[in-house]
Amino acid sequence: MPPAERVDHAPKVRFEEVSKCFGQGADAVRALEPITLDITEGEFTCLLGPSGCGKSTLLNILAGFEQPTSGQVLMDGLSVRGPDPRRGVVFQQGALFTWMNVHDNVAFGPLATGKPAAQADRLAAHYLEMVGLAAFAKRYPYELSGGMQQRVGIARALANDPEILLMDEPFAALDAQTRELLQEEIKRIWQRTHKTVLWITHSIDEALFLATEVVVMSARPGRIKASLRPQFSQSADPAVVTSAEFARMKAEIFGLLREEALTAQRQEGAQ
Ligand SMILES: Nc1ncnc2c1ncn2[C@@H]1O[C@H](COP(=O)(O)OP(=O)(O)OP(=O)(O)O)[C@@H](O)[C@H]1O
Ligand SMILES: [Mg+2]
């Protein structure tokens, strides 16, 4: 195959037989079995799986925060060796600089990567507008609600123009209504930018509403149990969640996850 063709078809990210074991000897925890998973450019991939199955570990290995015990992660064909601004991470909560106002939080990344101040200001204004927080640019994180802080976190990640966004349960701490509104907002942003996204959630509804690919993991040590391709990410209508097809897929994933959650519970009981 000529190299150009190979590049065209190469996935954005490839987890190649990636396993992870924490600790050694009797205390060792096998978090991930060797996992092979491709993420195609422009896809919105949601990872679902029982607590402790290794979702965060997988994301942290791609982020470059953790090293795999065996195997490797490739991005654009190159092995991931550490954190890189091409991979933007949004954490479950906070992680904003409390001593900086909202604008400065978002402008921080572009400034840190050497962009001139005027350009960093423009980028911050643009992404704060995108997440609906233009009016709050001069406020400090403590003056914002949890949902608004998460939106700043998303604007901050987007301002670095990452090639992939890594989101570890970004909406887990939010109330149900705020969460639904933010899901609609993130969907609009994704439809506009077509960023590659890896998103961890415990919510089947959230995964089905947002993802182009839903990957279900097994109980620890994590393996890929199933992969599904819902069609709801293209829809702008929040009411897709009431469709018969949505209900059918939800039931299917519920069944897959319940089996694994019970296994995880038994494992915890045995420890
Ligand atoms: N730094 C660490 N040291 C030791 N063990 C760890 C470490 N990080 C994770 N683990 C273990 O690895 C397993 C997978 O953890 P991980 O955080 O990836 O799970 P998860 O799927 O993200 O769970 P949750 O849904 O609860 O966030 C767990 O058993 C956890 O205790
Ligand atoms: Mg986790």
C-alpha cells in the first residue's frame, strides 16, 4: 500500500494491545487487559463501563499522564510519550485557576504556547462566546455555578485548538437539567467543529445522545465488550431521546452494562 493511502486510512488514535497493571506482587491491580481500539478523526467516542473498569486509566494513558504496562498508544501513527497540547483534557470538576478571571483562564493556554496577547484575547473571547459565557469574562471561578465552571473548562480546552478532546465524566457533578442543556451545547459545538472526542460517562442517555460510537467496557480488568454506532449525534432535536430506536439501544446497552456492574460488585465484595 503506498504511504499516502495508509495515512488517509490511519485512525487518529490507536490503542494497540494496551494493558495496565498498578503496583507489584500481591498488591498488583490489573486495571486493563490488552485493549485494541481505533478512534477515527472527527468521531465522538463515548466510553461506558462499570466503576473501576479502567476507563480513566485508558484516557490517562492517551493523555500521556500514565504509561501502559504493555502495548502502546499511537496518535497520527506516533507513540504517545507524555502530555501534549494537541490533546486537550477536561476534568470532572474545576481544575480552573482560582486566582485568574474567566477570560485569563481561557487565554492562558494560547499565551503559554507563545501566541501574542491580542490573539490570545481574541481566542478567549471567541470560545467564551461559543459556550455562552461572554458576559462572565471578568468574573472569577468562585463566582460561577458548577455548570458555568465546566463550560469555562471546555472553552479553555478548545482555545488550545487540540486535535482531540479528552473528557473524563465532565458533567458528572452537575444537576440533571444543567447537564441536559450542556449536552445540547456540546453537541452543537461538536457539530460545528467536528473535533475528535473521547468522552467517559456513566450515563447511557448521554452516550447515546452525543456519540457516533459507544464503546462498552467489561468489569476490571477492562476489555472492550461491545461497540455500537448510534445515529443521534447528527440530530439537533433534543427530543431524539424519546424515539423508539433510542429506547431500543438504551435497553441493549443497559443489559450489557448490568452484567458487568454485577461482576464488578462481586469483585469488590471479594476483596
Ligand atoms: N494510580 C493508581 N494506583 C493504583 N491503582 C489504581 C490507580 N489508578 C487506578 N487504579 C485502579 O485501577 C482500576 C481502574 O481504575 P479507573 O480509575 O481507570 O476506573 P474507572 O473505570 O475510571 O472507574 P470510575 O467509573 O469509578 O471512574 C481500579 O481498580 C483502580 O483502583
Ligand atoms: Mg474514572
